[in-house]
Amino acid sequence: MGQSLKVYRELLEEAEMLSGEIEELKKNPEVQDYVRNTTRLFMIRDILANAESILYAEEMRECSHIWVTSEVSSRELDGGRTDVHVYETCLKCGLDTKSVDRVRSGYFYPFDSTMASVLRTTGKIGIDSGVECSYPLAKSIYDRIVLENPGIIDDQAILYLRQALYNIRRHLDSETVNYNRARRLSLAPDFINWNKSDIYTK
Ligand SMILES: [Zn+2]
């Protein structure tokens, strides 16, 4: 105990001495510059770390969204009632209404809290495409349409998308066709959501 008390007192003394020296150093203009610049640098680094999320939030707020129904999930509740959740995702910016539920559950992806916050402030505005479809499929077709038709207006792009999905749905008969189509659309060659229930327009 005696030895511990001795070490404690020595450290206390050293701490007081260091504190006094630091106060003296702070009177030096160069040290003041150092402290000011270091504080500013840490602040800027914090802002930069959040910049990606801030820029994405900006992009989502400025987007005139085109919504597709990307997921419909339902589960049986007690008493024979069914709990149905309909989730929608924007074809342009990726804003996903499911982000709100994911944040609430505590298991969420990196940008989910940014998306949930955008949805809270702006609400779900934009055009409903009337399409219910696996998101990667709808997104890859939409991107292709926009690439091949520069300057296309949203309503026209939606018409093309609906037609493309209609055509796919009518010709779901061969693994080879599906495989080749997936490759053309830059989907994984083993893309699995080709069943008709995943590709239809409301
Ligand atoms: Zn959008």
C-alpha cells in the first residue's frame, strides 16, 4: 500500500507539473496556431467521413423518383389476419422504403439510416411505375433504357420498362434464354428471379 501511495503521489505531482507547462506553452502564438489548426483539421476530417452519406442524401432529395414495388412480404398473424408489407425502391437513386424497417430492426446496411432520414423529411414523392419486380432486374433494364435513349423522359422510360418486362414474362421458357438475358443485362448469370410472379406490372 505504501509503495502504491508513493507512485500515486509522484504521478499526481507530474500531472500538475505537465498541466502548468501546457498552460505556459498555450501563451506562445505558434502553439496557439497549432491547437487551432489541429482542432479545425479534426473537424474537417469528421465532415469528410460523413461526406459520402451527405452527398447521397442530397442526391436522393433532389431525385424525381420512379418507384417500383421491389418486395411484398406477408405473414400470418394470430386470428387469421395477415400482415402485409409492401416495399418500394427508386430506379434512379436507389432510395428504398424498406430502409425504415431495417433501421427500426437494428440490422441495417450502411446507407439505410440516411435513406430513412430522407424518407422522413421528404415523404415518398415521385412517379409510381406500376411495376412489381425484382429490383436488380428492373434497375438493369431501366439503366439500359436510359443509356440507349439519352434524354428520355420518365414516362417514356416507364413505358419501355413495362414493355420489356411484359416481353420477358411471355418468354420464360428456357434456361439458356434466361442465362443469356441475365448476361446481357449485366445480372449474375445465375439470376434466379425469373418466375412470372416476380415480373409483372400492376
Ligand atoms: Zn430517386
